[in-house]
Amino acid sequence: MTLTSTPAPTVKGSGGDDGRASRRPAFLSGVGGQNISLIGALLVVLALFGVLNDNYLSLSNMQVIAEAATITGLLAIVQTVVIICGGLDISVGSQVGVASVVSAMVFTTTGSGAFLGMAAAVGVGLLVGAVNGVVIVYGRVNPTIATLAGLAAYKGLAQLLSDGRAQGYVLNNDVFVFLGRGKIAGLPVMVWILVVVAVTVHLLLKYTDIGRNLYAIGGNDTAARLAGISINKYLICVYTLIGAVAAIAGILLTARTGSGQPVSGSEGLELKAITAAALGGAALKGGKGGIGGTLLAVALLGCLENGLTVQGINTFWQNVAQGALLVIAVVIQQRRSGERAVGLPH
């Protein structure tokens, strides 16, 4: 399936801030108000937990945070893409679980090496992503409902394949060990994978007709259709991309934990991914967002989660914090958009 590169109609605010950016100082004009706020919040979190715990800012703990945030980061990147074009995918966590189980089970049962297990996981990821896209486009199902169904279905599939238990043992294989625990130039391999995916998607969104078309679809799908953009193909390809990246995240989960995980390690990832995308400036109505802001939000969430854990705070409070941050992000978006509050006069 190929995407056409039809030049997109101009969409106000696509990929960044509106005209208010021109009134900022020159050295801040390329950063964006949303990103400046995230950088400020990140520095506050680092300073706070650094004061509370001497080891929090250590290099080893920063690497722990980076590794833990990698899977969330991968999902947040593709979640940003689908939100930009006006969609949503709530099933990404379950897709990670399916891919994790498949990669471990194929590796351990066939004895053919790590690459066959990884290829099988990516193949399954592409399939479930494409299924989501086809249901949404040709079944005319709302993306939230379609992927909510996928959340339950793929979680059930992962549990059926694995009988609800962790599957296989992969840390006797050099490839899985390298992915889960190896380093390149002092940085974990997992982080390098996140960087490669982030840079690739950023370049795609910012410097290609395909990226401009995605912003156009989310900003005004009617105008995009009249401009000759094949919206159906774009949506199916975007959801297929999500499946592929979720599969990569599932493989990394397997490598990090040493076995295929049907639920543990993947449950709740959809909330983290959506929260990071929204905090990073992706407008939930589509047409706006960027990878830089999303990565800053992923870093903020990772540092906050690690800080709460280091301080021995009940993990249930982490869920409360994530929910609160998502609400705050949406409220800020609504205020900036100038929309009137639901049920209230102007």
C-alpha cells in the first residue's frame, strides 16, 4: 500500500503554534510555548527529586529512567501521528502484549534464532494495525470505539496465546540480550532505537508532503479530500504504522524482561502514550502536534514516575498523577483554542 504525496492545503497551526510565535524572542521562536512549559516542568521535577534523593540525578538512575521510558516513547510517537490526522488508538498497550508473546514463543518453539521471532512479532503488529485501520475506514466506526474494542480483543488474544502466563526465556540469546541490556556509545540500545524512530517520524512530518497531508487531514478533512488526498489510504497506513511500532515496543519488552509478557509491562501503556502526546501539544481534534513536544512529555512522565518510586510513594498515586496530567493538558488545549466551555455561555 502506497501513500500519494499530494501537496496539502494550508492548515492553520499545523505542527506548531499560531501567530503568537512571531511575538516571542528570536531565540525562543523555534521552541514553542508548549515545549518551554514542558522544559520548565521537567527542570522543576528534576530539581525537586534531586533534593529529596541524592542518587536521583546520578547517571545510573538517568539511564534507568531512559530505558523505562523507551517503550512509552515509541508508542507516544505513533500516538502523536494518529492524533495529528484526527484519530486515536487506545489498543496500543494490548498490541505490545501480543507482539511480546509472539516474539518469545516463536523464538523458543522454533529454535530458529531471535530474528524469526522478531519478524513474526512485526508481522502480527502490521496485521492488527491494519485491522484497526480497515474497521475504522470501511466499517465507519469511530476510532475511539474501534480501538477500545481492539484493546479488549488483543489483550484477550495475548492471554489466549500464552495461557495468561509469561512465555519463553530469551536472555540466552545474544541478540535479545543486546537489545535489552546492550549499550552503544554509553547509551542503552533501547534509547538509540527510540531516537532513530523519533528522528525518522519527525522528518516525515516536518519535511515531506506525506507529513503535510497528515496535518491537513486532521485540520480539515473536507478540504483535504477536495485537494485530492486519499484519506482512507492515509488512515489505514497510519494505523498499520502504529501496529509495526507497537511490535517493536513488544520486542523490546521481551528483551528487557527476558520473556514474553501478555499483560505485565504493557497494561496501561495506552494511557501513558495518549497523555504524553496531549502534554506534548498534539491537539486531540487533530491538525496539530510534534515529536519534540511528545518526547519532552515522555521525559517528564518518566522522571515523575521514577521520582515517586524512589521516594516510596504508592504506585497507585502514579495513576492519579497521569490522569490529572491528561486532564490538565486537555484543559490547556481548550483554553488556547478559544472554544466555549460545554454548557456554559461565552
